[in-house]
Amino acid sequence: MKSKNRSFGSVFFSVLGMILLALLITAVVLFFVVRAKMADAELRLDDVVSYAHSQPDSRTQHLSFSPDAKMTVSFDKSDLWYFLYRYYDGEEWLEKTNGTLSGLHLELTGLGMDILEDGIIFDVEMYHRNTRLAFSVLCKISCTEGVITVRPSDLIILGHKVSLSRFTSTKLAKTLKITKQNMAFTYTPELTFMREIETISLGNGILSLTGEMSTEFLEQNVISSQRIMVMRFTQKECCYAGPVLDDYCDDPAVCYATLLPLLQDDPGLYTEFLDQFFALKTPKFLELEKKNEGIVYRWFPQFREDYTQVIFDVRERYERYLSLLSSMAQYTSDAFAAKKTFAVANGELTYKKVPFSFDSFYGGYSGAYRSAVDLENARPCLYIRSTVGYGSYLPVSRLIDSEASLSCPVVPDLGYAPGILVRGADGFPYVLAFTGGEEFEAIVLDEDCFRDLMSSEVFPVADIRPAS
């Protein structure tokens, strides 16, 4: 369903339609005086059909982002022709327009578009009987409180400007009931990923819309905190979407905090983030393909209407990794809860009195667990988050030879949980802690803290108890 407000693109064609039916009649009169010059006048005409069916121009930087969570979506004329062609049903528009003009012995034969700093200019070629008419129409564009206004300002014939503001006071304009008011067009776009269009900028063949990034569309997603934790830690195909959903809030600067630095270096990652998000929640509820004549395909070419199979595959991998982590937690917890199996002496961890290694400890399960956790680049640790410790484990004083063997002061009568220091699939540093039985938690650590723990000369303790 088309928006009740006129689309941004339709304004251009509406302006042209008005010009073709009214203002351009002036050119029919003028050509008797300047017909020879007009026959040779140069115009930059476009193959509209080719533009309308073209692939997005890879040279156009369609997206850009600022540190304060503002996004800019940019379009060149191929993108605008793509939109206009679909909004006006392609060739049918030309046929209908020429059908209307035929009563005036006029025929529209060519259109061109150029995006300048002071507006968008349309070159128009027409014929009156066998005589060529050539002129341009300059349209000014502005945006106030998210509403776009497009206003034709000048008719340009053989380099001479005819003010359309002055034209509205002529008898011809009054006869055709053309006023300054009905020559201005406004449109409130159907936005999804931007809260509001705050500014419009033009120049160098590019039209850009800028506004604050939206978080509202993320509210439709219903994913448990456990799933977010597991997919961040284990599923690389969720490496951008996972952290954003983990930090979800109304403030885009906070919600997209993990993504914004990456987007400034590579804005195209935003479409990868959306692709990952739609693998968790189908985009059907957004109806993107219906909004603004599917202009989303110009800056998000990999968008697909049906993510059903992808959603199934991602969910299946999540369940497999969840099962592996639960199994890993149970295996580790059982061994750690047993007496005289683990010990820390001289800053080193031993298992059954031999130096600890993941492969020897997990044995035949090691290969499966490695598919979920990067054990090659991991380090075992102790973990304490609760002020009351973990009752299923021995007090830490019975595990160590001295406090000097650990990286931080300890509370001797508390049970600490076993953990693993490792980077997750999303690239963030984690402590994967086994808190008893099949229970586990993957907690993101501060980067400096992670590095200190990984390089500690004694056995590391990830102590993230709340400050007293």
C-alpha cells in the first residue's frame, strides 16, 4: 500500500506533470522565437529504463555513520530513477503522460536528472508536432521536523531562468489554478532504521538523508538472555547482532555502542548486522519491500523477504552449542567438585597432580568442545561473581598452596568456580564460568582486565564481585 503522503520521488514527477501541462506551454510559445536554437540545445538525457533496472552502483557510498549514532543514507540518480519507475508503474506513466499531452500536440521524449548543491535539476525534451522543445526544471529541497518539502523554483530555457514564483501570478497560472501552495509538495517518509530525517544534503550527484539511528525495530525481537549470551559467545554469524541485542535500550548511542566504531571504518557492516538480526527475527513485520517502493534494495542488496531457512539454521546451531556448553559445564563441575583433583601450586594449575591441559582434561570430548570454545587460545582461571561464593565447590583455601599463587586477594572460606578465559565468536574477551552442574555463564570482560589475566604470572582469578 502506498503512503497517503506523496512519496519523495513522486514529487519530481508531479512537478514535471504540472510543468508539462502548464508551464511548459510557455515553451511552445517561445519556440516560435527561438526554435532554431532550441533544436540544437544540449540536454543530458537519461536512459530511465536502464537506470530503473540497474544494480546499485558500488561506487556510491550508500551508508555512513557518526560517533553520536547518526546515520546517513545516500542515493545517486540511478537509485532515484529506480524508485520513480516503480512508483509510477514504469512505462505506463510515460504512456499516460503523453496521452494527456497529445491534446496539446505535445510528446515527452526524454528526461534527465542531475543532483546539484542547490537542488535537483530535470532536463526535459519534448516535441510539439515536429519541433523540438528543450528546457530544464530546477527543484529546491528542504526538510523541517522530518517532513520533506520539494518546490520547483525555476524553468530554464536556453540558459535563461523563468521564475516559477512569478509565473503563479500570471493569467495562465490563474486559469489553470496553479498557486504557490499547490506547487509545493511535502512528504513524511516511511522510516524504519532512522528515527527522523533531520537534514538533507545534495551535491556531486548524491542526495543524502541524515538522522538518528532507530532502535524501535529491535523491540519486536523476542530472544532470551540465555540465547543472546550463547550466540554471542559461540556463533560468529551473530557477531554483530548479538552485542547490540545484549545492550538494547532506547538510546541508540548506547544500544549500538559495540557497532558504531566498526561502522565508521566500514559502513557496509550495517547491512551485515541487519542480515544477522533478520536471521533471528523475520523481517516480514517490517514490510520493507513495500516501503518506498523497495528502495531498501539499493543500499541493502542482500536483503531477502524470506529468512525462514536461515532462522532455522541459526536456531539449530544455537541449540547444538547450548548442548555442548551444558555438557562441558557438567563435566568440569563434576571434576572440580571432587576432592583432591584440582590444585593450584606455585601459581600453576594441576589436575590429578599433573600440569593441566584442556586436551588431557576433556579427553575424547575435547574435539567437540573445541567447536564451541577456542581452547587453542584459552587459559583456565578461577571465577568469583557472587559474594557468597559457589556452595558446590570447595573453599578456595583448600585448593591453593598460598594466596601468592593467585592473581588477586581471596576470601579463603568461599568456593570459587572454575572458568576459562577466551575470546568469543563476537571477538569480545570473556570468562566462561562453570557455576555448578550444567549451569554456566559467559561474561564479557574489560579488555585491559582480560589482557592482564591472560598474561598473569600466577594463576588468574576473574573477580567481578560487586564493589562493597
